[in-house]
Amino acid sequence: MRKYCLTLRDDDATLEIEIDAASDQQAVELAKASVQQSADDWCRGADCWGDNGAMIEVGWHLADEEGDEVAEGEVTVEIEPDHAARMSSGVPRWDRPANWCGNDPEDHEWTRAGEGGCDSNPGVWSTGGTSMVFHSHCRRCGLHRTEHHVGSQRNPGEHDSVEYSMLADDAIASMRDRGDMDQDD
């Protein structure tokens, strides 16, 4: 068995993982099989990404015992926003209505009815290239959600994000009058 060093790197840090393999080919197969999970675990273990999520490009490099390069590549780690924290920052406790559904997106009943856009796809807006914005609100409590999806033509450091805010009482009343808070689309 030979020893290999798999090095993961992002803009600020590196992580080295030792791999034992009988050949360069086996080392490359082992590295490719483990690099995404290793990068995911490494990036998710950091507490520097904030609550709005992140998309991190992680480069990897595999070297043999002599330090010669055997293979290299890149993987992407996408960290989902912390929805509970985003809801808490977007809707402080004193702004929450009595019928507040909760801090988990699954607690809400989302609809895009009345959010503008075209009739066949309400609440969806193109922002150029492959990026899109999706507007929706909870039918029960009136919480508003804006999701920004950067798509495949994103710039370095760009990532999907989400914002939450509470609709004003008059906006909720207006949506109820138009039927945009009804249970059926």
C-alpha cells in the first residue's frame, strides 16, 4: 500500500486527508468517491457562513508519497439557508400575528396567488440570465417569502438566498378580498 494526500482547499483554508491505495488509479477512485462528502462535512462544520446559506467552490488535489500530482478537480458545496434564523430576523417576535404558523417553512401553507407575474406562473420573475426570483406568501398567517435563485450563470460567491417579511395588515386584508389567501389556487 502507498500513501496519498488528498488536499481540499477553498479561498481561506485547506484540509488534508490521507488515503492508502495500491495504485494511482485506486487512489484516484477513492479520492473521487469521497471528495464530495468530505468537502460537504468540512464546509458544513465551519460556522462562518451565516444564516443566509452559501455556495462554496472547493478545489481538490491528490498527490502521491513523493508529492507528485496524481489528480485534481473541483466540487461545489451548497449550504441551505437557516430558515428559522431568516424568519426570526425578517419577522421579529413583536411583528408576528396571533395566527403565526411557526419558524419552519414546512409550518406554512405557501401560495404565489396574487404575487404578480403572468397568470400561468404567478410570483415568478426573471432577473436576467438564469437567475430567478420567486415571491410567495402563507395563506394562513400572511408571512411573505422571497427566494432568489442565481441559476447556472452565477458569479463567484453568488448563491441562492431567501428573505422573509410579514405583510402589513392592510396588504393581507386586500389579498383576502381578492381571494389570494383562499385555500384553492
